[in-house]
Amino acid sequence: MIDLKKSAFTVTAALSVLFSVSLPAFAEEETKAKTFTDEILTYEVTNGGVRITECTDTVIELKVQEKIDGYNIVGIADGVFAEHSSLKSVSLPDSITDMGDAVFTGCSALKSVKLPSGMKTIPAQTFAGCSSLEEVIFPEDVTEIGSYAFSYCDDLTWLEIPQTVESIGTYSFAFSNIGEKFVIPEGVVSLDAFSFYYCDGVKSVTIPASMVSVGSMAFLGCSSLEQYIVETGNETYSAEYGVLYSAEKDMLVSYPNAKTGDEFNVPETVQYIAEGAFFGNENLKKITIPESVVAFGEGVFSNCRSLKSVNIPSKVAEITDSMFCDCYSLSEITIPDSVTYISDYAFLECTSLKSLTVSDNVTQIGERAIGFYDDSDGKFKKIDGFTLKANFDSAAKRYAKDNGIKIDYLDGNKNIPYIIIISAVIGVVIIGIIIIVVRTIRKKKKEHEYYSN
């Protein structure tokens, strides 16, 4: 099931590094010299120089020099400045070639950072939760932005992704304000899954001609998004009326959350509708899907809370995970005979859906797939008044029995003949017992009368 709750970013604590080396007994002083401090930063000797392992949490402005005590400063350990709430600006020397993850995570006052020029990658969580960030001086040859690198940043409207960047990682800009019109620069080749997850303010996204891979649900939860634009020359993607497709339009990639209109007809060229394609659109009430569509990704219609009518084409084999999750207004739907699998949470929270007919062709039904909702505490509960309609010898019957869901048998309850026979046998036994009891009473009565006389 797609989790709609914001997950807090991970803050990586500064790590202590243990050395295991073989030294003679007289080298105790040399061992201690592996770590030293200048009262603000703590350094650790490593190959080629030293790396920064700790920083006092009271520093406000910091300019790191290229050398300390004759050593080149070549690296920064994970989380060195994490959660330093007083830190406002940092300048790092070009001598640094290795920077760990989460170096500035949670620095809420941090406004300006100059990164070393030799870095190729912005590591994971580098600026996660830096809510005051206003300026980042990027390395000249940076090619990759790591996962969660700029997540949970309140204002990134000033940010221009360098044209040298080729890939943007998972959740790189999740829950951040990237502005209303976001243009991905020419040169970017790939976006990982959820890379712009819940960037609420963005209204327009421009995909460059260089883009060859938009990851699964890259713009999921962008509630203000009205349109995609694809630059001329892109051979992988296309856009029509603001909807993102593959170049040949055989795949519908993403339908914007805030696109207006209450009805949509999927083009007849489309064969596959991607994961979360319609996720969160609250304007759509009716979606018509052509017979050309043969498969769906996960969560395709999840959180389409106004959706009342949608058809499933006759060649579709699977109702995917969370496919209609949180479609509160969906009151009826027909599952075609081609469907053999209804996956986990497929109809979770479809509280207006009071009955569903499932054919014998369905051989497997996943966890909480039908007839359930989850309350505010995340506990699963059965939908009041829901009835499953299916034949007696079916996966649907087993699902209903296992989950305590009411079922109406389309072919009659085949247990009825057995119930009748068992009831008849019980009836005969009861009658026999009554006869025996009556006869016993009469016999005792006659014996009593005989001896009384």
C-alpha cells in the first residue's frame, strides 16, 4: 500500500572510526596522534591527509582551510554538522574529495554552503531539513544528486540544478518547495523513483530533451501540479494536454494531480498505465480506459477521492497493489473474467463500495484487498454493510471466510444439502429420544398404579 504519511528524514549521527593496525609497543604516542582537534573541528588522520569527524555545535560561520598541521584536509565523515542549529554558513576547500552522507542534515539556520570543486556527487541527505538554505555553490563537474539530498527544504525556489547533473536520486527533493515552474535542465538523463515526492507548490514541470528515464512515481503527491511539458527532441517522452506519456504514447506515465476536468478518456494507443499515474487527482469523477490497455502499475488510481466511474479492460489480468486505495466515492466497478489476481489493499478504503462480484477465474486475493478500511490509528476494520458476491467453490469464498466478510453465493450455498441432512438426522435422534422418554414415563406410571392397588 502506498503510504501517504510524511516519513521523517533520517538523521545520521557522526561516526567514530576505529583503527586496527599492528604497531610496536613503543608507538603509543603515534597511535594517539591519529586524532586531534583545533577546538572547533576534530580531525582524523587518513590516507592522503585528514578528514573532519566532529564539529562543536556552537559555531556560526565556518571556513575550512585546505591544511591543518601540515595535513591536507581531504574528507568529511557522515553527519559531522548534522543538527547544528546555530550554523549559518560553511565554505569547504577544494582539497576535500570525499564527503559522507547527511553532513548538513537538520541545520535549520544554514543559509549558504560552498562545496568542494572536485566532488562529482552530492551525497545522500546532504541538505535534508535545511529549512533556511538560500545558496549552494556547486562543484563545477557534479553529475549526481543523491537520495534525500535536498529533501524537507522550505524554499528552494532559488535553486538552479547545474547543467552537468545527469541523475537525480530517490526522494532527492521530497517535501521541498521547488517553485511553481520547475525546469529540469538539459543534460539530466534520469530521475529515480519519488525524486520530487510531495513537492506541493510546483504547478509546471518541464522535461528536457536529454531525459531517458523518469522513475516510478517521480512526482507523486505534487498536489498543485497542472501540467508536464516535454522539450522538443526528446525521444523517450511526450506530453499532450499536460499529461505525460512515452514518446509513442503506448504508456501513460503521469496525469497531473491538479489538472482540471472531471472526465478523462485514455488514448487508444495506451497499453500500460504506470505506477501511481492518476494518484491524488481529486477532480476526476470518470475515467474511460480503452481495450488497448492490458496492464496497470501499482496504486494507479489511489487517492482519487472523487472518482465514481472507471472501467477495467477485458485483457487485464491483475488488479494491482493499492490500485483503488482511498477511492472513497467509487460505488461500483466490474471486474472482468480476465482477472486472476486481486493484490494487497486493491480496494482498501473504498467505503462507498458496498458489494463486489468476483469470478471463479480469480485464484488469489491479497491482504485486506476487499471490504476493509484503516482507521486513524492504522487499524484495519471491515466496511459496514459490505457483501462479496461469488460462487461457492472460489478464492473469493475462502477470502470472505478467512476475513469474516459477508458473502452471497451466486450459485447457491452448496452446504445447504449437507445442512438439511444433518438437520434431519438430528431431528430423528431428537424424536427417538422423546419416544424413549415418553415410553419410560408411561411404564413407570403403570408400575406405580399396579403397586398402588
